[in-house]
Amino acid sequence: MRYIDYMQLNPFQKFGYNFTQFFKKLPGNIARFFKFLGRAIVHFFVAIGKGFAGYGKRFVKGDIFVKLSYLIFGVSNMVRGQIIKGLIFLLTEAAYISFMIFFAWNYISKINVTGTAVVGGQEIQVPHSLGYIAKREVYTADGFPQTEFVDDSMLILLYSVLTIVVTIIFFAIYIANTKSAYKVYEAKKNGETIPGFKAEIKAFFDEKFHITLMSLPCLLIGCFTVLPLIFMILIAFTTYDKSHLPPGNLFQWAGFNNFGQLVNFAGGDAKARTFLDLAGWTIIWAIFATFSNYILGMVVALMINKKGIKLKALWRTLFVVVVAVPQFVSLLLMAQILAENGGALNQLIEMITGSHTPIKFLNGTALSARITVIIVNIWVGIPYTILITSGILMNIPADLYESATIDGAGPVKSFTKITLPYMLFVTTPYLITSFIGNINNFNVIYLLTGGGPSNPDYYNAGYTDILVTWLFNLTMGEKQDYKLAAAIGILVFIVCATLSLITFNMTKSAKDEEAFS
Amino acid sequence: MKKIVALVLAAMMLVAAFASCGEQGGSGSSSGSNGGGSSSFENAGKGFDANVADADFGSESGAKLKVWGPDAYIDLLTKQCDAFKEKYADKKITIEVVPQSEDTAATMMQTDAKAGADVFGFASDQFSNLINAGILSPINAKYAADIEATNNKASVDISKAMNNSTGKDALYAYPETGNGYFLVYDKSVVSDEDAASFEAILEACKKNDKKFIMDVGNGYYACMFVFTGGLRLEGLDKDNKQKFNDYDEDEVAASMKAFSKLMHDYKGTFMSDAVTAIPSGFTSTSTRPTKVGAGIDGNWDTAGISKALGKNFGAAKLPTINIDGKDTQIYSMYGYKMIGVNANSKYPRTAQILGYYLASEECQKQRAEELGWSPTNNAVVESDVVKNDVAISALIAQSEFSIPQANVGPIWDPFKSLGNKLLADDTDPETFDFAGLLENVIKNING
Amino acid sequence: MIKSYKLRRGLANTFIYIILALLGLIWISPLAYLIIQSFSADPEAIPQTLLPASFGFDNYTKLFTETSSLNFPRWYLNTFIIACFSCVISTISVLMVAYAFSRLRFKSRKKFINVGMILGMFPGFMTMIAIYYLLKAMQILDLKGIFGIPGFDGPILSLIICYSSGAGLGFQISKGFFDTIPRALDEAATIDGATRNQIFWKIILPMSKPIVVYTVLTSFIGPWTDFILAKIIAGDKVANYTVAIGLQKMIDVDHKNQWFKRFLAGSVLVAVPVTALFLKMQNYYVEGVTAGGVKG
């Protein structure tokens, strides 16, 4: 459609057009995403290649101090007057070396060795272990046992990840050091003035301000989000579970075994079946939870904001209070209210109808429990939608509604034909976030039903369990199947990440970032 | 000159110290066979005081220990730890007592054993996990022999595991108390005679418009549905899989059917709820809609129940249930609480001795008297404290018809779903495939 | 005709009033139940009837006087401290990241944005154990009385670090908000010789009240609701628990029979300040989230 044709549509049709276009473009965008992913990987390696080329070139071209800086950090800077900067480089090197010698080497050297397990007095060699031996048990002369713990596989893995991350950062500093060494050498040769320490610091508050702003958050995120994440991803490739518990036992590398179990649909494995079923319910749950909240929340918001309705603040407050009460309090309370025996709702029903058979809201059939969690989720979620959509609803151009009324559209029709498409269009980012939030909505399921009613056919899961609560049960529950939980986590992550990257980069907000500039 | 002599002397002392250290280690590994409890200890059976010698503390003086116990026990535990400190005042022991319920104790130990308690109470179903994680220290053979001689066999047996470095069984925890459930009832509703049969109990409750409560949705209680049919747990194999006896599937299915039938026949009387609902259910106030006539509860709740019921308080072993025309005794799970010694303890000797003290006759008797905890020590079992306590007597009577809960695999969730399935409204006991359900549950335990 | 139109509108409005009143009742009644039962003075441990027969402040006073096994006031204070610190640090860090992404142009900015967006989507409870051991390796966990303040122990500092460290990932909404502030303002300031540092503090921040309030609110609420990570970090150091762990403890098997009503009272005490704060600030919250989180 040409631009001129688009302009001639009435506003009504424009939205319809945009709306369908969004979904038409979706497959293309998915393809583009993977193409982009491939390109990014290629770029990455090209950049590394280029980096090495530059690294060599600087070494050849530089003088003796530049060359020395390749071994002893900061020499070139110090010789040419940048004492403090040079010292910082040198200190980094010293710190890294002592970190490696006194801490890291003890762990990273044991990351993949042949370990020894003692079973029934016999020593067995186990290849691909993290660590040599877990513990030794000896007895003193008077019969007191003394246990000496040697290698802890989990700590070996964790601290090895730490070491690798530190090494990568160190390597980046090393490259920066060689660059800086060469830069001052060139500047000196060309007779330019070399900026002092103060001048360099000043740059961090202007042209390099982003480094100042980002470094602390990045450090914290790197340490407490990225590092544990890598650790957990690696767990999925080990045998870490109930029978391989550190510190008493070592665990080993297992390759893709755990993923194999999860997707072994043909083999009749309970794990694969549970995974498939729960993945299905997770998607259904996320769709229902997201859209029920969204649409119903918008309807309530429209009612509150309708012209001529008084006490708007009161109505809004009635709903919004639910947002303010911490979720685990309101959900535990809800679980109590819906309980079969002595729950408040059942008491109320008994008072009204006089029936003595309580309704099993949460522990009846699979269907009733699932409907209950979706309804409770509406109770929890609608207030958020009211908060978010109220402002935008006011911004829908009034002439849209007027033209619709002239065309004879009733309130329902103008909702489905104007409000909904408009809102969908404007709030896509919010919708995506809440969809992904619902895929990972641990609280509602865990605190309400705990996954129940239980299903004897599933591997440690119930009918209302979604993947993330199953993952929690496997980690913190009696199965202690850490490796499987990590593998599930990775699969869920891949789905969520792909979904959000594609859709977010499709939305207008990502493209029109500079709209206001 | 003097200086040189002093230096040489100091050096010699240092060498001697190192040598003795080395010797200790060396002799240690050679006498490793001491770990398997042999019964050649002359003081075995004579109790704590006869077995703990001053030398047992070794060089540990000024030991700092941390002890975990559940909330209900915390006051008494503190008192007992104080008594222990007093007993060995010259050792200058300090003990920090921290409340920690038995089920979380094991989990927290596995998160970080080094930060955990030196001596801690835990439930026996966690025993195999703690053994797997290598957290429990084996018990000194001398104490183990005495424990074996003074405590009932079942409690000692489940505290044993194979010591991997010797290849023999060794004691890895001190038995603390027996822990199980039995029938509690209101004598004005259920007569002592009725209390012998499940059908009669339900009938009596129904007639008086009272409820019968047990927690079907909890593996600890739900396992009775299969145990009564002859299924038994027989520990874990070397791959940590749950082993079962050679049970007859039809008999177990028949037992499941009988229970399921009662649940459905007495709908409105038979109520599944957490055991916490039972003690309050016996209290009769005008506002309470749910009134309880009988229930299946454990000794941790009996103090509250007997207070509520007064002279009408009744406790007995579990009743019989009619399976295919035959009255069959209901079998239950019988758990234990144990006292473990952390293998990471900085003061392993003092920790062992404290654990031993807490498992001794003296401490078990205090727990029986003040908390109503059922003892494992034979002398306390025989004492008047136990004989006069209806609840503990009921528990001990039930222990004959029970499966000890030790070295169990992940059975709780599968049994829980089994229980829920028997109770479910859409399960028709006449047509339901109980054998199929059983097969699924067994498969999931080892899945 | 006009009259009937008015009548129709009046009827429609009445209908809406009825629905709103009904829905409002449904939404508020669980919370009303919570508050009413928290004042119950009935002998039953767990409420057996919809409305209690007798009322009193017993549950509240017991919460503050019987502190030997579950020390609610101490945990309340802990949580308050953690919430205050972590909301300050979180807010600063979110605003810094969001400003950098919105206003500054640098290499790999887009890549950072994308990575930042997906990092938070990893459902991992295993990562908590990793975090625990990292903090332990840094020797933070066992500290006692940091800065000489009694009670300000390692776990509390650790939780502050944990809650505020991930905050930078929540830049999305703030960035959206900053994107709406015209860039002409920056440019004018740059011509006047202002550095980017000065622009951030003197121009952008004063205009960002809604988003600051939004960030403060969300990061203040966080610590009151987390009961999993806090439990792992605090371990057996009961004195360093937060209210969320405490409230959960009150209704576990060991305590429910004695503590259920005190759990209700405690919940009210947690909910009241947060709710009050929220209602007071909700207009800013709405402004921040609508400007930043959604736009065409």
C-alpha cells in the first residue's frame, strides 16, 4: 500500500491496517532475527581477528618501552609522564597474578580431571570429574572419626567461572594497556601534548560519561547476575543431582545428556512427558493470564474513566490497593480463603446456600484448579492494567469514537474496533513484558496451589505447575535434580529471550527511539 | 649461649610437635577398621557416664559449638546444653543454641555445611541425603556400641549406613526420638471398642455428626494405603534408587480400593486436612462449624488434644480396615528424629560427645516427660513416664505395625499424589484402575 | 429525544455504578477479611467463621511482646533498613543506566540494550546458591556490626547488594521516559558549555520526578516480598531475617497453630506502610510507567 492510499483511510481502517501488518511481518522478522544472530557471531570473530592484527602491528611498530608494556603493564605510560595511569595498569597486573596464584589456580586446574570415588572401601576412577577426591575419612588412635574435605565440585565450577570472567576482563585491560602504550608513544613522537591524569578523569564526565555511568551497574550485574547465570548454564551439562552431592561427592561433566532426557518424547520417559505437558500448560496459562488481565482491566478502566462517572479516585483506589499489598501476602491469604476446609469463601457459600459440601477450588480436578488460578490472577493483575491504561485511554482521539457512533457502532463494537486495536498497538511492549512475566510467574502458582492437584503420572509435578515452578520443585524439593532444573531453565530462557528480542525490535518504540530528538 | 640453647630447644619442640601430629594421622589411617562398630567394648550398655572419659576430649579445650533444634524443644535443649557445659566445666565449652526445624535443618546443611550447626536434629527421611552429601560424621565406635546396646533395634538400624572408606556399616547419627502417628479420638463419640475398626469409627463419627480427619494429601500419611496392602520400603540401592519388597500388586491395589471406598462412602464425615486442624477441631465452641470425633495425628499434637478433651481423650494404635471381607491391621510409617554430628565441625570430639549426651537416657527421659517425645532408649521405654502416657503407649503399640522411615528415596510427592487420587471426587472406587495407579507411582519414585 | 438520550445515559451510568460497586467489593473484600480477622480475639487458632465473634488487639501486642522465638519487630526493622538502602542504590543505578542508553551514543549500545533486556528472564533458583557462595567468598556474609552499627550484619548488607545489583537491568521503563524528553534541551545546554555530567544532574533529573518515584516505589517494595533468596542468604542467622521469611515461618507446620492470626496481623503491618506510600505516590507511578513503558 502506498503512503497516499494509507492517508486516505479513515482512522479506523488505519489501525486495522497497522494491526494486520504487525502480524504479517512477524515471520519475516523471525527469519531476520536469526540472520542477525548469525551475522553477529561472524562479526564477533572478525572483530577478534582484527584485534589480534592490531595487537601485532602495535608491537612491531612501537619502541622498546611499548614492547616492554606487553609484558610489564604501564611501562610506556610511566616513561612518558602518565605515572598514575601507568601505575594503575601495573597494579591490575599484579592483582591478577596474585589472584591466579593464591586463589584461582586451585580451582580452575581441577575443572576436568580424573577423580576418585570411594565406594565400599574400593577406589574407583571417574573421568571428567570436577576435582580429584571429595573427602577422606580417617580415624584417630582412640577411634574418633576425622573427615577431611578436599575438593568441592560446586565450588570448583563456581570459582572457575569467576576465574574465566576475571580473565576476560583482565584481557580487555591488557589490550587497552597495549593500545594506550602505543598511543602515548605516537603522541610523544609527533610532539603532541600528553594529557595528564586530571584531564583524563575529566573526560569521564563528558565524552566518556557513559563509561562512568555504566561501569558500576555493569560490575554489579556482572557479578551477581551474569556470573551465577553462567554457573547455572554449566550445571545443565553436569551430573549434579541427589546422587552426586558435594561436598561428600564429586560430580562430572555429562555433555547433552540432560537435554536428551527432556526431549526423549518417543522413549516414554516421565520427564519428557512432564516437560511437554507443562510447556503446553505454561503457554496456555501465559496467554490466558495476560489477555484476561489486559482486556478486563481495560474494560474496568473505561468504566471508571467514563464521562459522568463520579468518585473516580475512590473506584481506582479500591482496585489499586491490591497492587500495594505485597504479593505473597495477598496470595497466601487467597489460598487460605479458597481452602476446602474452613476457607472463607466456602463458609460464605454455605451461609448463602446452606450446602454442606465445600467446593474444592484449588484441589479438585485439574480444570477447576486451573480456572481458579487464572481467576485469582485476574484479581491480582487487573489493578496493574487499570493503572497503566488509564492515562492512555484518555489519549485516544475523541473524534474516533464520534465517527464510530455516527456509523452506528455501539459500545461493544467501538471497544473491539477502536479501543482494543489502538491499545494493542500502543502497549505492545507492556503486553510482551507481561506475557513473559506470566511464563515465569512463580508466585501465583506456587503460593496458591503449590502446583497441585498432584498428578501421579508426572515427574514431581502437578496439574497447575508451570515450567518455572517445576524447576523450583526440582531444585528445592525432594528430587534435588539440579542438572535437570538447569536444563529446563535454559530451554525456557531461550524461548523467552527469542520471543522478546524479536517482538521488541519490531515495535515502533525501538525503531523510533529518536522520535523526539 | 643461652639464646642458642633456647632456640635449639624450641626447634626440637616444634619438630616433636609436628612428628606427633604426623604420627596421629598415620596411626589414624591404619586403624581405619575401627569405624565398623564391633561389640568388644566393655562399657557398652552402661550408658553415657561410663563411656565418656576425660581423654575423649583430646586437646579440644574452649570448644565453640552451634546446636540446632526445633522450636518446641528449644528451651529444654538450652537447659540440657547448659547441663552439659556444667558437667565439663573445665573444658570451657560455649554452646550456641539456634532454633531450626528438623526438615529445614537438612536442607540448610546441604546448602552450606560449613556454616551449619556442629550438632543438629533432623528427621530420618533426610538421613540418606545427608549421607550422600557426606555431611554426617560417623560415630565413634565406643559410643556406637553403647547406643546399640541401650536403644531399640529399629532406631539403631536406620541410623546406620555403609562407611565407604571401610566398606562396613557404621552408625552415622544418634537416635533421638520415635515419631509417628496413631489414632486419637473423643471417647464420648467413639468408644474404645469402636476404635479398633476403621469402619466403626467412621460410623460413630457419622452418627454424631462429627468429622474424622486425616491428611490424605501428605505422603507421610498416604503411604498407609499401600503399606496395609503389603508394600514395604527396603532402603536404597547403590544408585540411590528406592528398593521395594516383592509385594503382591493385587493385594496392594485391594487395600487402596478399600481405603478409597471408605473415603467415598463416608463423604462428609471423612475429611482430609492438615493435622493442625485436629487439635482445634476437638475444642468445642459455639462458633466452630467443624467438630472432630476422631483423627490420625502424632505425638507432637497430643498435649493440645488431651487438654481439649480432658478425660474423654483417647489414643490407640491405628484401627483395622476391612479388605475383601478380612479385617486387616493398618500399617503406618514410623519416623525417627536423629541427632547428627557435622563432619565439618572444628571440634569433632566435643561435638560427638555432646550429641552422645543429647541421645543419652537422661536427656531422652526429660524429653519424654516435658515434651511427650517417644523415647528410643530401652530403659526410658520401660519407665513409668512412658507407661502412664496414653499417647506414647499408643505410638509404641503402633510401632509394631509400621515401616521405619529411613534411607528413603523421593517418595513423599508420589505418595501424596496417590493419596489425592484415592480421595478425588472423580475416582470411582468400583471401577478405578488402582493397580495402574500403583505402577505409575512406583515408576515415579525411581523416575 | 434529548430527554430519552439523557435517560439512557443515566441508566447506563447507574448500571456502571452497580458493576463498579460489585467489582470493588470483590476486590477489596479479601483485604477487608485480612484486616478484620487480624483483630479477632476468638480462642481458635485459625479463623472458623467469616467474622470473628470478639475483637481485640491481642494479635498485634503479642507480635511485639512475644519475640523469643519469632522476633517480628526486629525483622521489620531489618526489612525497613534493607528496603531504604536498596531503593536508594537501585534508583541511582537504574537512572544512570537508563540515561546512558537514552542520551549517550557509544559503541555496542544496542547490543547492551538487548542483552540487558533478556538477562533478567533466566528462571534460576540455582543462581541463588551461586550468589550465596560468591558473597561468602567475598567474606561479606559473616560480618558483624558493619560501620560499628549493631545489628547491621553481613546478611543485611548482602541482601542490600543482591536487591540493588540487578536493578540496572530494569532500565527499560526509565529509558522510555528519558526518550520522551526533547533532546533540544541537551543541545542547548551543550552550547552553553555544560558537560554531560552536568546535563544529567541539572536538566534531566529535575524533569524526571515521575520515573524517580516509580523506581523508588518498585525497589522499596521488593525486599518486603522476597522469601526465597532472603532465606538462603540469612541461613540460620535468625536475627537477620526479613519479614517475608518471618511471615512464611509463622504459617509453616510448626507454627501455624499458634501463629496464624499473628501472621494476619503481621501482614497488615507490612501492607499498611507500603499501601500508604503507594496511594500517595500513585499519580507519579502512573505517569512514569505510562510515559516510559508504553508508547507508539
